[in-house]
Amino acid sequence: MLFLGALSGAILGSIISGHMAKETLHPYSLAATYTNSGGESEACPEWTISALTQKRMQRDYCIRRFTGEVPEQDLVKTKLLGPDQTHMDFIVYDGNDIVSGAIRSNGHWEHHLSTALVMVLSKVAEDRGLPHERVHLLDIGGNVGAHTVYAQAAGFSVVTFEPLPQNEAIIRTNLCFNDPKQERVTLFTNGLGSEPTLCKQFSAPNYNRGNGVVNCNGSIPQHPDGQLIYRGQMEVLRLDDVLLPCKNGTQLPPDIVFGAMKMDVEGFEPEVLKGGETFFTKALIPYIVFEIGRMPESRRQAVLQFFYGLGYQASTSGFFQGLGQPRDLPGTEDVYLVLLQS
């Protein structure tokens, strides 16, 4: 059980002072203006409103958690290995969850992947002469936030999508500990798909409860993790509608560079891509990694052909080595595939 007093006075003070002060936008992760080719600023009020809304939701959550308005059942406080080899406070499920169990036992989840993502984000920042906070990780399927928190601890900004309510609460709590000013992480709690709709979410309570499974046709899905239980309704939006908010839905958020993307949505990847075709065409994220361990071959090929059509190639051995046929990313617990923008 995690106790409310675990949020230190220093952290709470930082949260409250930021909450009570006049709200401002982070210069990159919550940027409100473009700088056009003529050096003039152009406003993007749609992103300003969206970003401020997410920032306010996170601050309000941290305050409510400290004051006891957020229940804390079935959670424990542990440590997550950070990019500087120190250990950060981190909240996970107290049992029956693969990711949480690994973090409790080993102090990390897919540390090789977190490290690789930070390495490529650093490379993008160096190659383009950008400060770290301007370079973003796009984390689609954030789970309990291990990769999100690791990247922000390394100084990068993150846009995370995680619709499972129980996981959302854990991510928000971990951001209360590790990003108290809410400067670098923008968390969206909707799902992503090919068109706006409402779907149901499930997970396996006795084995892998943080692993959300989506069903949009009303039935309870079958899954290798065993019997699933209903976890709540999920609003599904198109990625194009969320991350192309400016210039009447034709432009990326201002002054944001997506340096890498990690996607793990349990076989829902083709639907996410269909709803984000324009975004991926415009963003051309240099480094992409997605989980393929349980994806049927037909869906895997659909994902590959989508990215091949945008000029990506599959890496045979991680982010920095040869191109060729798809192959696993070494050193990860799940089966991942790396794509490079050629």
C-alpha cells in the first residue's frame, strides 16, 4: 500500500506553487506559436488549449492525491533505474502484472529499450542542434509509464497515450514524483484508432492486469493472458485529430520535433496507423519501435507495408546497425521491431 505522505513537502510545494501561479506554457512541449519562414510568430490556439488542459489535469491530480481524494488500493512504491543510474521513486501494481513485477524485482522494465530510446533522442537533438526538451518521444501505449518517465528524466519531452484508467492513475502518480512541475510530459487518456468511436477495455486480473485489451464490437475478447474483465469505456480518436491540431488540422504542434516513437497497443497498430496517416507523413519520425510478439502475420505485414511506403526500412539489430529483414530488438522482454527513416 502506498501512503499519501510519500509525496514529499518539496514535491507538493512545487506542484502547488505551479498550480497557483499564473499558468504558462513550457517553451517546447507546450508551445503555443509557430515561427514561420519569415521569422514571425503564428498562433495555434487549438494546441494551446489542448496542452493547458492536459497540464491542468495532471496538476489537479497530484494535489488531489496528496489530499486523499484519490484511492491508493493495490499499489506499491518501488524504485525505477534512471538514465543517470540513480533510482527514481516509482509506483506499480502490487501483484498480478508482468511489467510491475519486473520493476519490483529488477528495478526496471525493458531497460535496453529505454536506454536505446534515449540514445536516439540524443542523436536527433545533436544532429539538429536542438535542446533536449524540444525533442519528443511519442509513447503510444504507456502502460505504467516506465519508458515515459525514463525519457523525461533524461531531459526529453514526451507525448504519451494511455487509456486504461488504472494505468493512467499510476502514470499520473509517477509524474507527481518525477515531473512535479508538469513541464515535459503531455498525457492523453484517449485511445487511438482509425475513426472516432467508443470501445471497451479489458485486462486479465490474475496475470497481467496492466495490459489493456480493446474491443469495439461489444463482446468480451479472447486473449492469451486468460479470462479478461471489463475495465471501462474508452474514447477512441484519430491520431491526426490529436497531433495535427493547427492550421485547420493540417500542421503538427508548433516547435515540436518527434525524435522517436514506441508503440505497443496489443495488435491494434493497423487501426492507429490508419487514423494517423497524415501525421506520420508530416512527422517522419526518424526512429520507430513497435511490439509485434502477439500480432498476427497479416496485421504485422500491414504495419510494415504502411511504414515501407513512407520510406522506412527495418533494422536487423536495433537502432544503429544494419538494415534488412525485420528482427527482434535485442535485450527486451517483449518482441519488438525497429524501423529507421532512410
